[in-house]
Amino acid sequence: MSNGTGALEEELMRTGEIVFSNRGRSMMPLIREGKDLVVIKKCRGRLKKYDVPLYRKDEESPHHILHRIIKVTPDGYVIRGDNCYFKEYGITDGNIIGVLTAVVRNGREIPVTSAGMKIYGRVWVFIYPLRFVVFKGKRGVLKVLRLFRRKKG
């Protein structure tokens, strides 16, 4: 999920918190594009597994990305979007701008510290291998069906 506005960082530094609507589908079903709002606060110290940081891949990138930490390493983080199937490596504390603290859905703020959000994050990361197999299996079945249709037609 990305948002290409440099004003986000300026506002976060000025106020300590930003709220905005996302663009992108990489954090579905947690964050729905154009429907939910995200609340981001400044980071205080190292982040933990399951946190959802707002970061840039590098200083030149105009895009901000909001993905989940799936592993903490001594020198950085391994990150993946909830609706993504590939890991991102090399994200360090220097890349991170802020951290998700709540999602606003239908006017109701849901803090990431709530029991439901904590369970969701852990379950979603835990079932990744199953989701990946289903994703790959679905792609494989669709490919076979397309080949079958070509031969038939």
C-alpha cells in the first residue's frame, strides 16, 4: 500500500500523528482501499514482529508503504503486505517513518492494541503458508483451464 505524498512525513514530524486514506490493496483485508482510514504515529524505539510500519524503501522513493513486520533481525526487518506473497528485506529503522496505531472503519477507531487486531495479525502471518499454497494452486488451475480451452477451441 502506498501513498505518494511527501506532506505525510512533514505532518507526522510536526504533530506526531497522521490520519489518511490509503491507496493500494497490499494490506487487504485489514485495510480496505478508499474505505478505511489509517492512524500513524511516530515510532518510539525498535518495532516488533506484527507491527505495521509506514516506510520508504529508500530515501529517493516518493512512495510510502504500509506493510507488516514478519521478522525482526539485528539490523532491520523482514516485511510483507497482508495481501502479498513475497517478503521485503533490507528495511531498517532508517527507512521507517511511523507505525500504524489504529484503523478507522465506518467511523469507528479500532486500535491495533485491541485483542481482535492482535489475533488477526498473528493468525494472518501464521496462515501465510496455506494462503500461498492456495494462491499458487489457484494460479495453476487457471493456467491449466486456459490451456484446455485453447486446445478445445
